Amino acid sequence: MNSEQLEQILTDTVASVLEEAIYALVDRNQPACEDEIPVVESLIAFSGIYTGTIALEVETSGILPLVNDFLGCDPEQALGLPQSDAIGELANIIAGRLLETWLPGEPNYDIGIPKVISTTHGQTRLANEPRVCVTRLRTDSGTRVAAAILLGVWT
Amino acid sequence: MIDKEVLVGMIRQLPTIPQALVELQQALAQPNVSIEQVEKVIRSDPALTGNILRLANSAAFGLSRKVSDISQALTLMGFRVVNNLAYTAAFSKAIPEEFPGYRLTAAHFLRHSFAVGVLAEALASALNAASSRSHFTAGLLHDIGKLVLGTFVATHDTQLARRLESEHLTFVQVEREVLGVDHGQVAAWVGEHWQLPLDIIAAAELHHDPDTAPVEFQQVVDIVHVADTAVHCLGFGADLGELARSIHKGSLERLDLGAETIEKVVSSSLERLTQALPTDNRESAKMPKRQLLRILVVDDSSIIRQMVCKSLGLSGIAPHEILEASDGKQALALLRERPREFALVLADIHMPNMSGTELVGEMARDENLKRIPVIIISSDANVVNQQRLRALGVRALIKKPFRPEQLRAVVQPILGEEVVRS
């Protein structure tokens, strides 16, 4: 599988999970954001025939509506919830589905527990690295979302 | 198998429908009937008159002023509502003290029947259904078969439970298999004995099989089926036999009914549904309380725990008690503290301290916990993990993201078995 095919799988996976989990329609192939914007990033390590990390970044200002839609609750209810948790869970769902599509029938892999951080320097900005595959999307409510597969061990 | 003659004999022993109620139906069927004529019919039966007035002044029918005579009730409430009151009053007198077979009290049974009547009428009104007068009555009387069949369900309890455990059958299917008849069929015989209108008999007979209704009664059968299922989901008098239920797709299509309309009708009727009933003085305190089952939701993400709990609520699982744990270790401690009280564990796989796989392994090795069914909810699609979990006895694997109806389809049959077991 070449990097374009892997990127396509990543884009399709993220788009389908956002559609199913938060009922968002997405615009694909968005340009990289030039300014540094605050994001919440979730990282999930995986190991098996490939080892690496799957990253999901959501711009901080878009998290509250995303939690509303994820849980189907009122904005006031969502405010009282650990919102970063929702990003961790979305990353978890994306990771599970991505590995299933990328490595179909492959029994020898494992995925870790999501680690969620707030940052303005997300891992997905390392787009020029040869071991990185990145996709950038925007939901119909305008929230920027990026996801990446970072092959190898990243620290 | 039950001998039909025995059932017919029992039906004959049921209290009869008051003659005044039969005459009331005949009077209301006339196009230009007057208030005086209807009043005369009702007043010919003092007990029925008294019960109608008592109901008219109850919170369930929500009048802002006290009604002191039938003429006033007819003026303020109209023929349709007074007819509903007459049926409710007559029906409440026919209900036995207990329904041991269905593990229902008289209060629960009446509360459920009344709620189905209210919702059926509201649905009929929202759908502009013809003759919405009979929808309340059809809903109210839909379970009359249970008045007779409950005794037999109680005496065949073990057989019914065994069939429910061994296969994914609905309770109505098991009734047919074990007893040779279901409560819908018995309802038709009771309806004939009571000389009920044919549409009401059809709704009582076919509310579990709406696709088989004759075309002239299709709408009322579909409406009662939807109302009955929705009322069960709301937890009004859910009984042993009715846990594994969902609305027939055919009914929704024929009625052109979407989730939004159902939700709107239910929410607009909710206040009335929660008003005080039962209507008689057989206090429910004497009756054994329905046992609440405990469900444990285990996930390190509080968002997912909330989502599962909310989905269980939307699925009509809310009457059961739901507890939460954030990892396998915490879950195990809770389970070991009160092992007999848990009916189901819903767990994630990847969690800190102790994973879902380790939790299932620990439970399988523990004599007190190995009987508790476990459902895994995870995004992990690893086939080896799934096989390992199945080998450890996990009942089902649900993939994230999931929808409430997916959860219900898996959870309700398992809880049905647990109710029987407990």
C-alpha cells in the first residue's frame, strides 16, 4: 500500500466516524492551518506488524458543539463534562476502524489507551516527515479536524 | 397446552361488562344523540355513574374544576372522554388483585393499560386517524387476555423460563409454544364475551402481530402496537413478558410515523401519563415490588459511560439501576461486594489498571460472578481479542460508535432472561 492509499483510508475513516458519531458532514482535503491555533490532541499508540501512533486533533473552540453532538445532550449538560474525553473516544474509534481497514484480518496488533493533551503544536504539523500521513477536514459547523498516522516510535 | 374449554370457562367467570356500557356504545353510535340521552343511559347504573365521577375528578383526567354530575361531565369533557371514563371504570373492576404469572400488580397493570390508552389516543389524533374515539378504549383493553392467561403463565413458569433462556424468542412466542395460546388470542375471546366492538377486539388480539391485521382494523392495531411498545419503553408497568420488544417496521411504514412524531406525542402526553392512577383502593403497597436489576457500565471514558447510560435510558432500560466503574479493577470490587445483585456488565476493552479482557477473565474464574452476562462495547476490531473474549463467555460485542437501538437489541433479551432467573 502506498502513502496515497493510506492517506485515503485515513481520510475516509475519519470522515465516516465523524458522520456516524457526531452526525457531521465534512469537507475533505482542507489546507494546513498557517496560524498556530489551540487544539486538543489525542494520541493512541499501536503495535504489531507496524508500530506507531494515531493522532487526532480538534480545534479547541469546536469541542463543545462536538461533545453536544457526540452525546446528544444540551450545551449546558456538555459544559459539565470532561470534554477532552470525547476527543480521546473519537480517536479510539478512529484507531480501531483504521487498523481494521488498513490491516484487514491481521490478528497481531494491539492499540493503547488514548492520551489527550491541549497544545498549539500538534503532531499533525509534522506533515513533511516521510513517516507521517496526514488528513485535514472541516465539519459543517466549521470545526477544523486533523488526523495523522505517525509510523515508528514518536516521543 | 391449555384446553380451550378451560379458558372459555374462566372467561365466563370474569365480571361482565355493565349493561349500561353496552347501551352507552349503542347511544354514542347514533349521529344525533343528545346529552340527555347519554346521561340517562349512564345514570341507569349508579355504580358506573359513581366511578365515572370519581375518575373525572382524578388528576389523570386533569379537569380544573370539580365535576358533580354526569350532565356536567358530558358538557365539560364531551362524549368521547366520558366514554373513556366509562370504559376505564368498568375495566378497573375486572382486574384481579394479582398477576403472579406476569409478575405484575393490579396497580401496575391498570397504570400500563391506561397509559397505552392515552398514548394511542394521542397518536391517533396526531395522525388524524378516523374514529379516534375508540383508540383510547382499544389501548386501555389491549391486554385483557392477561386477565385470564396470567394464572396459566404462573403455573408454567419454569417451562416458560427454560424456553426463554434457550432461544431468542419473544414472550408471546413462548406463550404460544408452551401454553398453546397467547394473551392476544385469549383477549379476542374475552372481547367476544364482553361484546366489545370489533376494532377493539382486533387491537387486543393482534397488537403483538400488527402485520397480520385485517385491512379494516389495520390502523387501530398499528396505533395500539406503537403505543404499547412506547409505553413499555417508558417503563409504565413493564412486565415479565414484555421486555424484549421493538416497534414493527411495518406499523411505522403504514402509519407513516417517524421517531420525531412519536417523541413529540410521547412528550406531550407525558404529564397525563404520569398522573395518579390506579383508580381503585387496592393499594400497591400490599403487592410485592418489581425487582430492579443492576447493570454495571465499565469504561475509562466518562463520556462513554454517560452515553451508554443515556442509550440504556432511551432503550427503555431506565427502570433498572445503572452503576458505573472507570476500570476493570473498580468494576471487580463492586461486583464482588454484591455479586448476586448484578444482572449485566457492559465493559470497554482498553482501560487502565485492568482491561475489559482481564475483567472478563477474573469474572469467569470467580464462582459468584461467572453467571453474570457481559457485553463488550469497544472500537477494537482485533479478531484474536474478540475470539478470546467469546471463549471467556462474553455474550455480545458491540462496536463503537453504537446507536441506542443496537444496544437495546442486545441488552433487552439478556435482561429478559435475568428477570426470569431472578
